[in-house]
Amino acid sequence: AHACRVAEARGMVTTIATNDKDLLQLVSDSTSVFNVSKWETWGPADVEERMGVAPKFIAQQLALMGDKGDNVVGIPSVGLKNAAKLITQFGDANKALQAARADDETITPALRKALATYWERYGAALIQIELTRDVDGFDFDSLFRHREQKPEPAEWDDINDMGDEMEAEKQETKQSEPPPSPQATEAPASAPEPKTEAIVKAPSVMVPWELQLEPQDIRSAYKMATVLADSKLFRGFPTEQAIFAVLARGRTLGIDATTALSSFHIIEGRPAMHADLIEALVLKSGKAEYFDCVETTAQKAVYETKRVGSKRVQTEVFTIQDAARAMLVVASDAEGSEDGFIGTSKEGPNAKSNWSKWRKTMLRHRAKTQLARRVYPDVVLGLYTADEVSNGDVFEAEFEER
């Protein structure tokens, strides 16, 4: 915060790369925030459009609604939209709290009760969230001094060499032990001759041709992640560590590296996968007699499945009304053309939403993933789609309305 203030005073332009929404309070005409998950740059207008308040009110908004990422407890029933509405209506959060405690009837009864009951939380939360802009002794010029980049430690070499080191240490310990006494080694006359066990080496495993380029150990997996990150072909993953994590996740699911990277996305800092891959994992598991889409329109999608050994056919229906209730589409978009393409709106939260452009596809995705999770939890447990994660259906999204 102090660096941004000094940079602004010097006429410099600053960009902060972060996923932490606390730092949105620093956004100004000379300071922007680059959201590394969404790959977007937010200026003052973007903050106001996404959050509902200007950057100078971000700290108040987060103090009202809380911030689970930073363990900040807010006021129950106050989410992003309610907090923005209160600040806009009364000018700031303090005036909104005073109005609630005075039984202002312009605030809904439930919200008024929550504000009046838990108003003390706001002050404590604001202290945690509000950034200090003046720091004594901060050497701003040190940021521009030349620095020599040091090579990264060979941590992955250390991991692979660990086994050799342990074996060498074992040999040293064995050599330092005193030789056994003749009495201890002399076998009784009646004892059978000791058997000599043959050392049998395990045969080398032939890797199938299609998997020969797959990493075979942790070191090669990390090297592949570094190469793929340098290629700039997988820009959805911010670092080689993120690529490595997805490669490891794909390995546990039995899918190759490039398929994993093509099927996973980083949403709100969390890995999410394509809905079709969830269906593919169910079919690949051999636990489904069938997993079929039996109806798909612009109004609903219906999937059916029968698990091996089960006597029941399981059905999942997901309608456009379900999508509207889940705030995936706005109420005015709940009616549209029969082909599922209803265009995009220039305003509103769904201006660029796939739900506004490809309704039939998104309905199918929701129906199939919910059915897979309900009937085959042992196959798809913990796997969610990008649409589910970004909408806050799975994890309580950072910007959701509670």
C-alpha cells in the first residue's frame, strides 16, 4: 500500500498481480490489479462493476461480509450484493449500521436484525482488512536496485538422490559394526545347512508406446511442468507448480499429462475440470451399464444411468428454471430461442456467460455432473467443473451473494 502511494506521487503506473481481493482497495487511476486466476486487469471501473462499490469502499464491504480466505468473520446474512447495496444507500458502512440500530425500515427486517445484533464484528473486521498506507523507514528506491538472480536449488535432484544417500549410510553403519564372535556364528551340529537365497531382479516393465513420453517419476514430472510452462501454451495455469499439481491429479485419475492440462482449469485459484471428463471417468470405470443423455433442449437436459449391480435406473433433470434459481442466468434470460442460443447482453452479470450463449450445452453439463456425483461418488468424489466452482455452488465463492 505504501509503495503504491509513493509510486502514485511520483507519477508511476503500478500493477499488482494477485488473487487477494483485499488489494482491490488500492486500485486507482494509476494502480490496477491483475487477477492471476481470471487473467484480467481490474481498474476502478472494473472494481465498481464487479464488486458494486468503488475501490475506496472495498475494505468496508469486506468487513461487512467477511473474508474466509483471511479468516475474517463478517456479519451473517450480509454478502457481496447486500454489502454493496448498504454502502451505496447510506454512503458508508458506519451510517448503514447506525440506521439498522435505529430500526430504519428501508432495510429488510432480517438484514436489520443481523446488522443490529452483530454490528461490533464490523469494527474488528475493518481493522484486519484495511491496509496501512504509510510505513516509516520504507526504502522505496531499493525496489529498483539491480539484483543478481540466484540459481534454484536442485531440490528435485535431492529427492531422487535421497535413496542413494540412505543406501550409502546403511553400508557405512554395517561396516562400523564389530564382527560377530565365532561362538555366535558357529551353528549347532544338528542345524541344517543355511540356504542361499538367489537374488532375483524384477524384469523391466515395458511402457506402452503411447505412454513413453509420460513422466515416470517426480523429477521428470516437474521437468515436464517447467517445459510446458515455458512453452506459454497453457496460460490458464499461472506457474509450473500449478501445472505440476494438475499432472499429479491427472496421474491419480489415469489420464495422460496433456489431456489433464486440456481438461482442467484454474478457477478462483482452484482446479476444476471439464464436465465431459467427469462423464468419461464414469464410463471408463466400468461401474456404469450405461450413462446416457435422453433429452436435451433449451429448457432442460435429462440424463439416465444404471450402476452395475443396481436394480434401479437413476435419472437427473436440470431445467432452465433450476439455472435461474441458482443465479446462473438472469430471470429475463430464462426464456429464449429453442436452439439454446439467446445472445449476450451488454450489461449485467451474464454479459459474457456461456449460459447466455450455449444454454443447451450448459444444461447438459449440469445434469451429467450432478448425476455422476450422486450415483458414482467413488469415481468422481471431489471433482467439480469450472462452471460449478466459479458460480460458488461447490466452494463458497469469494464473491458470492449469501
